[in-house]
Amino acid sequence: MKKFVRTRPAGPTAQHTSNGHLNGVATAGLHNHSTLPRRWEKEGNGREGALWEDPDFPADISSIGCRRSPPDLLWMRPHELSSRPRFLGDTTLEGSATPATASRIAAESTEDLAPDKQVDNETDEEFAARWSVEVGEVGDSNLCCAAAALALTPRLLARAAPAHSFRQGYTGAFRFQFWVWGSWRWVTVDDRLPTRRGRLITSRSALQHDYTLPLLEKAYAKLYGSYMSLREGTCARALQDLCGGVVQSFAPPRQPPALLLRVLNSAVPRATLLVLTGSRMRNGLIPGQPYCVTGLARVRSEAGSVRGAGEVPEGEECSGALVRLRAPAGRGEWRGAWARGGPQWRALPAADRDLLADTAAQPGHFWMPFSELARAFGTLELVHLGPDEWVREPALRGRRAWRAALARRRWRAGCSAGGPPGARTAPANPQFRVLVPPPAAAHLVLAVAQQYEPRRSARLPPVGFALFELTADAAARRAALCADEDAFKDYRLLEAGHVGRAREVAAFVLLAPGHYLVVPHAGRPHVEGAFLLRVLCDRRADVWEVNDDNIIIRDFNTESRDDTPIPPQVQNSIAKIVEKQGSDEVDVWAVRGAVRSAVRRWCGSLEVCRALVALRDAAAGGRVRAEEVPALVRLVGLWRAAVGRYARCGRGVSSYRLRALLWAAGVSASNKVLECLVLRFARRATLTPEACLLALARLHLAHERYRTLDAKLKSNPLSLEEVILMTIYS
């Protein structure tokens, strides 16, 4: 093993290589230290073109984000700063590869590389130097920390920063991708970098001629609008943007030691990255540098031997627990108790000493006491990676994979924006059931991310979720649990993840076999927004959205006409109205008169009566048979009774109670249908009695049209005219 030596990038041979041009590209001949012509040749056709310049992220002060331009600011390309610039995965250096090999390497991504090396021929010293980072004047320490931590999972980092070459196919453009609310977004930038006196003012690595981090940081700055905008971020945000995992942040000094040890013990064996950072370090640790937790062990003090180098046994004390860490930069090792070569190692038997020492033999690997962890580090980030990342990254194969379930939904004001669990409208929120089958308990990661745009994510409303344990009676019902305003009072609240204006809230829980309910919610009722729910589980569990089927529970086409007798005086009034028509068919005015005579204190909206006529008028003639009128009167009576049950004094029915009203009226509707009903008939989260009746009539009519279509399409195709008639006459 070669002795580790940190290298620093050499300065350019000339500091005035850009001749004053803003983009750093001179129009004169080539500079002595540059290997790049001022015009690149398109491969295969001999044509030439200018190096690409990004119009959306120009090389000026707007990209920096300052009011005043830093003095002596020049934008220069890597070839103007270094004689041999290179990028992560670029091995075509100094003519060491043939043209065919160079072309192949430039086209391949680093997904085909060894898990512990970003480049096949990269030594431990080069790897450490690449991730030994110096943050510049406009650099982002959070991105540097996140990128260095992900260097231990090279294929995940290669997804965010694919391989590029400064030689084969070089055009001055570099592409990166970042995770934005459940999808990967490509960001393309040119390679003009801000410098002062020939030195980068962005972040840079100690590996000579390497421009991976400066270009990655420029793309990240473009994603958020400017370099200065990155200073509003956190390491957790940068980790999620680079790998797409569910990120949880802990403050070890504020956590009970037993709880912190249980978190580590649960996360280390699973596909979860653990990143430690701190601002005030001691005993050799470097502030701002990431340290990754790679293992746990427990030394039994009574015998001076090791229980195991994998997981610390559950339920035991924190004393004697050791944590194995790795610094990607290869420097800043712990110098306290259990440090490399410390006296504590001599007290162990040779076999146990070799067992632990072999796992921390390389530079940057070391053990430290768990009791010192909380005092040494201020932040612990848990990065839970989904099954796609587990398949992609060989470095995770030795860990237990997470199973994932995802759902994108919306909080709609007046329908599903119920607010926090304490609000009266909380049961209207979207709900998801989780079934953990016996016999064993399961570790779950629950996360709710609200929709955001990176450039406008500073003012986000608070979001959260509630986790309930369902009772045996509620668990037996698969239908919606939101008809009753007091539905949550009988459930046991296990977790309430509600954290200010966070982009995502998450919880890491251990659930016994049983039924559970997850309720994502906004911080206040009536706040609209989209959210992404992610559920990760380390064993099989069933996750589904609570929803209703679209069903007419009481079908008046098949039920007896005498279930609800009409009083004799009402029958006489209906008979007189029908007799005036002088026919066995009546129009909408006759139906309106019959309903007025039967239903007290209702004037009989003409629009509702037209919908009633359409419900029994399959021929679209505007009339119904006289014998159908009593059934329509009964139907309106049932609907009016349901509306009266949920109507507020003179203010109509709250749209959040519409589902309960539908159930009382003998109808069930899916979440999407319910949302459409609210959009169509509600105003300011309220439905008038007439709007409720019209919504019920339209629902019944939709079911009737579906039956007609289902019967017709089996024999004859549907014509456009029939579709138009069914749409208009409804």
C-alpha cells in the first residue's frame, strides 16, 4: 500500500490566458498550456463549430447571484486553466488510448466501473484527492459534502454526473441530472467557470486537473438559479437531489443515546447511507467533511472480546459499542479512544483485533466509540435508497433492499385538503392503508414530499403526515374511512411527521404486524398542493389507497316501487297534474309540479327536474311516462332527507361532507369522481341544496348512461351523434 500523500492542483502557467474576454476564450492562437483548439471538429464530417455557450446560464454576474461583480472575475474553460483537464470517468489522457478505445470509453458511463473506484485505474490516493474538497468563494459546502459521501456509491454518483471527456466528442457542453420531486431532470451547462487571477472561485478538489466537482456545482447552481442560491440549502437537500433517496436529518447531541443506537442498528444493515458532519470537530476530525457510517460492533467489557462486527445486538446497553466510519477524502481520522494503533486494541484477543482492524485498514477507515459520536458530530443524515438504487449500485448488494410503493396525489380545496389531524375536516385528506402481515415486525420509511420547483422552493407551506394504528373494526373495512368527522378519534396516533416548511417530511418506524393508516396532510385546511408519498419497507407489506367504488347502492330501477308509500293527498296531487297533460307522458313542468306538491319547503329547481326527466328519458324526447313520476318523487324525497341531515343552518352542505351525503343517499363515488363533483357543483367549499340534488341526479344519470353503453357496445359501435346527445342531454 502506497503511503497516502495529498496533492494540490498546480496553478496555470499563465494567469492572463483569456485576454480579457468574458467567456475566457481568446481569438488569437493557442496558448502554450492549452490542448484545445478554439473551434472543435464535428466527428466524421470534418466540419467545424464554435464551442457551446449556455444562453440560459450566461457567464456573467447574474449566474453568480451577487449585486456587484467580484473584482477580476473572468470565466475560463478548463483547457485554459489546465494542460490536461479531466472529468470523472474520462481515461483518455495523454494519448494513452487508441482512437477506438477512447471513443468507447467516452461513450460508456461509469456504471460499468468497480464499486469502490470511480475510474478503473484510479488509485486510493487519487480517489482520496478527488474528494478532498476546497470550497471556493461562491462554492457550496453542502454539495461538496453530498458528492463526497456519494463517492462511496459510484454508480449512484455516475447517474447524476455521467462520464464526459475533454477530448472525444468535446463540444463545451456537459450534462448532469438531478432528482426533482420523483423524476430526474437533465441540466446542461457549458464549461466556462468563474475564476480570479487564474484560480477557480468555485469548489474544487485536490486532484490535479480534475473538473468534475466545479462542473457539477455549476449545473447545480443553474438548477437553483445562481451560485448564491445554493447557500440557502442543506446537506440533506443536496443528498436527495443527487441520489433521489428519502433523507432524514438527526441531531445526535439532542437524541437519547439508546434511541440513536437503535437508529444506527436498524439503518446500517439496510440500503441506507449514513452521513455524519459537524462544524466543531476534535481529535483529528475535520469540520465540514462527511464521514460515512459503514459498520457497528460491540466489545464485551467483561471478557474484552468482540460480540460481532456487523450489528450491535438489540436491547443491550450503549457501553462498548463501536462505530466504523469512513472519510472519502482519506484524511481526518479519529485520534481518540479506539483510534488506529490505540492502547485499547492491545486489550483484545488477537483474533478479535484482526477482525476489526482488517475492516478499517485502508486510509480514511477507522473505529470510534459510540459514546463519542454525539459529542463529535452535529448532524446525521439517513439516506434511504429504493430498490432501483439497490439494483444499480453493487456497493449496496451486501445490504437488505427496501421495497417501495409510491403515489402522486393532490390536496384539493373543498375536497381533500383537510388539514392536520386536529382539524374537523382532517378525515377528508387522502388516505393510504398499510398491512404488515405476521409473523415478524417490519421497518418502514414513510415520506411525504410536496411539489416544488428548485428555483422557487424558499416559500413552501408546511406539510406532514399522520400514522394511525387501526382498530379491528376499522381494519375490516376496506372502503373510505372519511365519512365521519370524528373518524380519527378512535384510532391510535403513532407518528405525526409535521415539520414546518420542509420540502419533505419522513419517519423511520418499526411496526408490529397489523393494519395502519397513513394520512398525508397540509399544515392548514383548504391549502391546495400536490404531494408524493413514498413508503419503503424491508419486508413484504401491502399498501393501497383508501377509495370507494362507483356504485348505486340503492337501485330504484330494480327495487320495489312501494318501499316508501306516498301519502294519499300527494298521490291525488300528482294524479291531477298528470291528468292536465292529457297524455300518458308528462314534461318537465309536470314533474316539477309533482315534486313541489310532494316535497315540503322546496320550490323545485327546473334544472334538477330536467335532470330527473333525463334520468328516465332514454329516447331524449323531453318527456317521461306518467307511471314514472311517483318513483321520481320518492327519489327526490330520499335525496332531500340526506341533504337535510348534513346541511348547515342556511349555509348549505360543506363539500368536505359530500361523501357522507352520497352514502346517505345510496351512492358511493371514487376519490376522483368526488373531486370532479366538488369542482363542478361547489362554491367556496359549499354546495347549496339545489347543487346537491343536481349532483346526485348527474351521478344517477351517469350510471344509467353507462348501462346503456355497456349493452349497446356489445352489438353496435357508438356513433359521434350518440356521444353528443348523451353529453348534452344530461
